[in-house]
Amino acid sequence: MNIVESSAIGGDASSPPSSFPRRREPINSHVRTSCGSENMGPRLRGNDEEKRDSERKGRGPELITLGCRLNIAESETIRTLAHDQDDLIIVNSCAVTAEAVRQTRKAIRKAARARPDARIVVTGCAAQTEPQTFAAMPEVARVLGNADKQQAALFRFVPEPSADIRVSDIMALRETAPHLVSGFTDHARAFVEVQNGCDHRCTFCVIPYGRGNSRSVPAGAVIDRIAALVDLGYAEIVLTGVDLTSYGPDLPGAPSLGSLVERILRHVPGLKRLRLSSLDSVEIDDRLFDLLTGERRVMPHLHLSLQAGDDMILKRMKRRHSRAEAVAIVERLKAKRPDIAIGADLIAGFPTEDEAMFDNSLRLIDDCDIVFGHVFPYSPRAGTPAARMPQVDLATIRGRAKRLREAAERRQAAWERSLDGTIQNVLVERGGAGHAENFARVQLPDATGDMIGTVIRAQIDAGSGTLTGTMI
């Protein structure tokens, strides 16, 4: 798949913009777009809007984040870079599926209706892979690629109009820098990027073209960042990356993810909880395995990038593990740490998938004890090999996705019932709830606002179908 590169009209793409255009209004005052949403065009500002703008002064940009934990981490960096831009709405997009791109467009239109005088900037993976899609939207003022969103100058603007698109060649990046932020708005845990990009080329995936090749943050910078966040009071840190288990080969000495985790735990003794985001099961080496199963500060919760449970489908996806290998790693993990909870990505209706192949994926939920199932109905992404394979019809895809979700929900419900009466350490979050070490979501009716971000012990009641914790 080719990356779209665009430089500014009248300027080089790597230089700061000479201006930042306001959102373009349609010529007609009442325009219906192709997806059926309606743009009412220019209108007079009311007192409520003026009050809302006044209330936003000094609060910085409004961030709308879609997609993965890495996007959450990067949105906080963007918030810092654009901290003085009160009239910006920045949409950090996702491109993992066609539905994710559709949701990005929907979020843009909704934001424009809520704040018609705001300037909307679109960035993230969908902006990187489909910049023209968003530049064509009248609501959008600027499109920034994944590398370009790290430049504070590109969030500034002066009077003279200029181009809409600033998307540089993501494949040219060979390193990634630590992102320094002072905290995470509305999050009780902190997300730290340690890796970006992906060197693998799964046949269904456009993410490498949105993120570039794999590159790692040096361990020293990661440790300094985590130590600073712990000093700010964060009890839980989540390590994030596009392909987290590929951490290290591009750094001097070729450290592994396991060695990074060891160094974090050794050099940041005040860190209470370390959680890892999505892992590729085939890259869990012995060092990392021992930490996942034997280190109590590493949370007993893993999200595995499995995608399917049929060997032929896995081969056509260009995945590097077999069904038997996926089941075996989960069995080994649970034998050493029985309380570990497993989540997984699963794709329904991949091209050529027949009923027997699908049944292998369906049974994988029980065979791997998947209690957090992230199910994606397959959607073809332009330029990928899978898009050229024989496709499964949409009704079948939707039906299979529904069956996968129902199976995962049944497994999760049974697992939650097994927690009844147990004592769990719960990180208190907003909304009177929190997450246990195994990532079970627990309602905390007695929690108060000053407890947010702290870890409390709670006895679990699963009788109502929802996990409720009584503080002890």
C-alpha cells in the first residue's frame, strides 16, 4: 500500500505552516452529505455558544481519541504541544477497520455541530493512510500525519490561508522519542509509549502504513518517564506500543521487552502496578514469560493478538503462530499463574473462511479461556492482500461476529461469577468504579473523589451480574 505524501501549497511539508485555515463552510447553507448527515452551514452565534467559548479559555484544545492505548498516550502529548490553542478540536483517529474510519468521520461531524466556530485538526492512523478523505470534509481545517502531530508548530496558525494536509513519509522514521506529558486527563492510570510501528505485514492490516516500521524508545528514557509519573502519584503504568513485543532490536545491545520490564521494576521501586498492552504470543520469550507469571507487580492480565483459531486462516492472514501454539502459551501461563486473565483480538469473516474454519475460532474462546474478547467483523482495507481474496458475504460476517461476541460474553460472565467472594486490589477510577489487577471492572459504591488513582482492597460480590466491591 502506498503512503500518500503531501506538502503544503507554497511551502515544504517539513517547515512550519504559514497559516492555519478556518474550517471551510459549504457554498450552500443547507448541504446533505453522502452519508446522510447534515451540515447547516453558517449561522449566528447564540449566548450559549459564547458562554461555552468563554468557559474554554485557558483549557487548551479539546481532544477526541479513537482506537488503541497508544493513541491515548499520544493524545496527551498533543494536549501538551497545543496547550494554548483553546479553539482547536483535535481528532486522533484510528484506521484498524473501515468502521473505525467511519467512526472518525462521524466524530468530526458531531464535533463540528457542537462547536461550529472551532478549528478541527485530524491526525492519527486514518489521517496518515487516508489524508484526502479527511481533507475533503468541509469541517476539517488541517490533516496531520502520525509523525507531523509531534510538531507543536503545526498546531499554530496565522492569518494567511495555506494547505490542509501535512502528512510526511512515516516509513522514513527510524527512531521514536519519549513523549513527555505532565499527566493524563480523565485517566487514573498513565500510558507510556515504549515502541511504535510494525515490521510485520499481516494481509488484512494497514497499521504499518499508518505507523511506519518498528522503533523503540531507549530504556533510560522510559524509566525516567515512569519515575516522573510515579512521583506525580500514578499507581499504575501501562506500557504501550503498536507491536510491543518487538521492542528493542533497533537499540544498542538489542534489549528485549523482558529486559525493559526488569529494568523498570528495579529502578522504579515505587511503582505499584505495571500493565502491558497487546502482546504477540509468538514473541513471548522465557524472560518475559517468567516476569508475567512470577512478578507480582506485573498485572495478571494479558491481551493477545490472536486474530483467528484456524491454521489455514492464520496462514492466509500471514500470522506467525499456529492454533496449537496459541493454546499452548495460554496453558503454560495459567499453569504458572492461575489468576491471569486473557483477552484477545478475533476477526470474524476473514476472506475464504468457511463454517468449519469459523468453528475453530469460536472454540478458541473456550480453549484459551478468553474472558475479554475484542471481536472485529472483517472489513477489506484498500491495498491489502486480503482485500483481493475471495470475500465472505456481509450478512455472514455479521452473524459470525455476533456469535463470537456472545461466546466471549458467556465466558466473561462465568469468570466474573468465579470472582464472587474474593478479595481484589482495585485501582479507583472516575464514575464510582475501578479495575482489579486482572482487569475485572468493579463498581465501588463507597468510593469518593479523593480516592481516584489509589489502590484499595475490596471484597467482590458477583450476585447482581455486575461485580461490586465493598472496601475492606
